[in-house]
Amino acid sequence: MPRLTVWYVRSALTYLALGFTVGMLMLANKGVPYYPGVWRLLPTHMEFLLMGWTAQLAFGVAFWILPRFRTERGNVRLAWAAWALLNAGVLLVGVGPLLGFGGVSTLLGRLAEAGASLAFAIHAWPRIKPPGV
């Protein structure tokens, strides 16, 4: 398994654990109310599970499983840049508002996530060919 795929999958599993932990805190508060402010973690919970876990796992598996032509995976720097941008975006969107950065961190995070998607798409595009070519 390529090193970048390992990083993608480990990061995805880390966000899965963090997302479940945040969800557990909110669910426990629903059963036995201990702190009403815990509901401010809902956007963080959603970001960690949707982008941090799902998208990151998809990128990692795609990097590993897409066909290689001439035994090359293409421009791996773009895939590494996608990993860095995706993680930066998830942290900016998920944690930024909790630290008081508000809409600015959300905007920058979404731009980073869009940049990650674009970088990964540019990396993967040459590896996708019609059958028989």
C-alpha cells in the first residue's frame, strides 16, 4: 500500500474516532444534561465525519486503487497537496468557530477543501481512461 494511502486512511480513522467522541458527548448530554453548550459541537461533529472521515477515506482508496499506467501514479505532489489542504480545511471548519474565528475560518476551510478536491481531481484525471485504451 502506498505511503500516501496510509496517511489518508490513518487521518480518516482519526477523524472517525474524533467525530464519534464528539457525537457521544452530545448524545450523553441529551440523556443526562450536564452542559447545554455541548450542542455547539454539532458542526464539528458533522465536519469530522463527513469531510474528515468520508472524503479522506475516498481519496485514500482512490489513490491506491485507480489504474497505474506505465507503473506511475501520476503527479503525487498534487495528491499530497490534496491531503494537506483537506486536513487544513477540516480543522479550520470544524475547530475554527469553536476558537472564536467564526465565518473567516469557515470560508478559508471551505476554500481549502475545494482546493483539495481540485488538486486530487487534477492528479487522478490522467489515471482514468475508457476501457480498451
